[in-house]
Amino acid sequence: MAGEEVKSNGTTPADRHAIGIAFGNSNSSIAYTTIEDKAEVIANEEGGMLILSKLCAKSSAYSLSDRQIPSVLSYVDGEEFHGTQAKAQLVRNSKNTVAYFRDFLGQEYDPSPPL
């Protein structure tokens, strides 16, 4: 512990770990705390799309969605896909793809169709 600052609860920043999940209906994000006690949002491994920003005097491209993961699950031939790969299945494999399900978590499953 030499060189590390001990906090009032007796732990150092390197000893503490926190994970945060922002679970949205369309997209989700996952973050964790670093050794420097800063939050770091995990990048989407599929990458994000480029968005043009006109907020500055000069237009500059930046990745807006590289830290957002689509909240979609899809099942194809016994394999489970999630995120961007599952979102690509929404049209081709709609019967085996689940999206916009956050509001239904924790509710009792009712297989009858809605009225």
C-alpha cells in the first residue's frame, strides 16, 4: 500500500470495484470504475456509426453510439445473438428476435395475444 492513499473506509481505489448498467428500452451501456476512481464506459465491440455534428463551427465526425449496445436478443439455429448482430435480425428473423422488452421485465408471462 506504499504510495496509495487510504480512504476513510480503509480501502484504496485499487481495492474497490463498481459496475454500472444503464438498461434502456432501445440501448444499454455498461461502465466500471478504474484504479483512478473514474467511471469508464465499455465500448461496443461492434463499433458505432459515425454521426456528423454541426454544433461546432466546423462539422466534425465523431462516434456517438460506440458506447451503446442495442437491447436486442435474437436466436438463430440454436445460437444466441445480442446487440448489433441481433438488431440485424429484426426483419429477417422477427419471430425469434426480442426487442423493446425492458418494460416487461419482472412481469408475469402471459402467452395470450394482447387485446
